[in-house]
Amino acid sequence: MKQGLQLRLSQHLALTPQLQQSIRLLQLSTLELNAEIDQALQENPLLERDDPGEPQVFALGQAGDALAHQQQQPASSGAEEQGDTRGGDDEGWGMSFSSGAVQRDPNDDDMDSGETQAAATSLREHLGAQVGLTQMGDRERALVAFLIEALDDDGYLTQPLDELVDLLVGPEDDPELREILLEELGIALRHLQNFDPPGIGARNAQECLALQLLCLDDSAQRRLALAIVKKHLDHLAARDFSRIRKALGCDDDELRDAQTLIRSLNPRPGAQYAPIDTRYVVPDVSVRKTQGQWQVSLNRDAMPRLRINRLYADILQRHRSGNGSSAGLAGQLQEAKWLIKNVQQRFDTILRVSQAIVDRQRAFFDHGEVAMRPLTLREIAETVNLHESTISRVTTQKYLASPRGIFELKYFFGSHVATDTGGAASSTAIRALIKQLVGAENGKKPLSDSRLAEILGEQGIVVARRTVAKYRELLGIPPVNLRKAL
């Protein structure tokens, strides 16, 4: 082997601790950012909150009122004092949600109070209270309580009674004892099925609906509905109305009334008592229309108000001796300054990106989803002079509050399809059009996927039948044969 010396010139990017922190803070949600700041406050005595208050969050029904209040406030320029993240006195934003983009019609009423009350009492507590009011003996009460524990969250008894018997006695026990216990469990189940809510303790959806119908006053409509549920529920689900009419000897009006009654029943009677998994979001920005233009402003209440602790800073200024303790405080001072600057930079970047998105989606805020235009990360990146990866971080878990609801910034991006004029249409707008067309269709002659594609083509949107089917499924709209009405 021959030894040699070579000179090689190369470039590489070195991420400083400050840049690493800036990138990390940018990808955090507002709630995660506050958790990060809380940890920094515990570890760094040079850092303190200017206002220790937590960001305000609102329930679903309060969002509209908060927006109205926000629109009365003067427009925010987004500027901050140098070295401080203190903001004004604007109202905070927030909304509870379970999944997906949170949208709310400005005319919606507050959340029904009954739902909140139901969530406060569990299904087992509700049924257990009724057990205590019955005239049953102790053994029957114990067996009913045992069955209550076996219910699922929807109120169904999914385990067969003979399997439940195995939980009470061993398989080697006296068969006669097992038979007696099985009969007692059957009696206890009938007691349970008379409890509130109607349909509780059913073994399947058919039995659940039948139990609810049996609680209603006797009528021809109820009797027909009960016959359909017991013998023709599958045919009803498949919209096979002709077979039902032929089997039960009813006309269209009678069948329609029975169908309406069945649809009014609750196939998940226990769900209203299930615990609600509620998460909260704190919008980072809000948008409002000012002098005909949609303007974005930062949610000041969501911005952590941080500052340097003056007492420690003055001590450090007076004792620049260079000893170990002073050097440690100097390092913490620098870290505090970095954090304050990076938090401010994070919100400034969110504001710039949000305004660029709103500028391109003005039609959405004016007219709704049908006016959504195609938008890519690259388009916004070129507008604000940032990398696409930065735009991706900014738009993930960052929320915008508007009169149309609260949306994740990523909601405004999406795929697109071509138009016959050489342009493009947003997939969100196409889904909204499909929803409108299906909502306005004739129930007796619902629109097939092919017909929907033809109608969209007549409007200049070139979309294949299979694409329409995919969008329809995403919207939760059943196929044409399941949308047929009497």
C-alpha cells in the first residue's frame, strides 16, 4: 500500500444549539410549547413569566362569542418589544374537539346541556342507581349488577349467558347448578332490559331496536316497525323496499312511516354515558375581515410572556469575576435570551405563513369549502422565502380561528384535479360539491358515481368515476343503492 496526502474541500451544515432549539420550538403545538417553557422556567432562574396566567380555552359554544369579541379589538401588527414576548390584552382562543378539523357554523347554538350531564354520569352508575330502586331480592340484584359489569360502552351484552356462567362457577361443577344459574341470569337479563335507557342489555342491534319499540304505545306504525326489525332489518338496510312491501303487505306510506320510526331509535343506547375524550386546542392566530380584506393576527393569549429576571441579571452584571458560578449564570442568561428570541421568531413565522395561506384562500373564507383553491407547500414556501420543510412544521398542529370555525393550517393544503380549461380544482372543493349534489338529489332516483362525475364534468371539472367514489367514501356518503328512498 502506498501512503499519500490528499486535500479535500467540502461543505456541510452545522446546526448550532440556538438553531436546533428554533427548529424544535417551531414544530411544537401551543400546548407542547407551554410545557417546554414550564420546564425551562424550572431549570433556569434567569427566565421568568411576565404573566403567569395560562392560555384561555373555550368550550364549543363559546367560540363564536369569543370571535365576536376579537373582532371588536384593534388590529394587531404582530410587533413585539425587543427581547420580550409580552402581548396585548386580546382575548384568548380555544375549542374542544375529538378528531379532525374543527368546523362550526356561526349560527350554531351552544352544546346541548344534556350531553354534558350524560358524560358526568357513567352508564354503570346510571344503571346501578336503578338496581337500588327495584323490589328484587339480594341474589337477583347481585346477578343484575354482574350483568351490568359485563356490558360494553354501547350498552350491549356481547358475551353469551353460558360464558358468563363459566365466570361464576367452574366447568366441573354440578350441571344442574349451572342450569339453574343460567336460568337465573336469563331472568336478571330481562330485569336489566327494562331499565333506562331503552334497549340496554341487548345482545345485538335487532334486539336493541325491538326493545325500544316495545316501550312505545301500541299502534299500527309500531307493529309494522317491530315486524321489520325482527324479520327484515337486513332488507331495510339494503333499501330493498319491494321485498318488505311484498312480505308484510304494506303500502309505501305505511312503510315510510315505519322506517321513520325505526330511524328515530338509538342503536347505541349506552354511548351517551360513555366518557368523553376531549382534547383542547389553542388557536395560534385568528382571521377577520377588515375593510374588505382578510387579516391575520396573533392570538396574544397563546403567546408565552417571558422576560429576563432583573434581579439575577443585575447581580450577574455587578459580579463579572469569571468564576465558575458567574460563568454558569452567564450561560443561563444566554439560554434565556435564546429562548425568548426563538419563541418570538416562532410566532412571527406562524403569522407570516398564516397570512400567506389566507391571501390565497380568500374565496374559502368568503364562500366556504366549494371555493377552496389548490395550494401546495412549495407555493407558500416561495412566497415567504422559507424551505418547504419549515412550512410543513409551521402548518402542523397550528390552528387558525375564523368565522367558519377553527382549522389546522395544514387543512388548507391538498391534492387537486385538472379542469377542462387547463387549470386545477382543489379536492376539498370537489368533495364539497359532491356533498351539495347528493344533498339536493331526488331520493327516489339518487345520483350514481358516474352521474356525479358527469355533472362535475359539465361544470368543467374533469374527474373519474373512481375518484368520485373515493371522495364520496371519505365524506361518509353511502353508495347509490343505499341512498334510495321511498
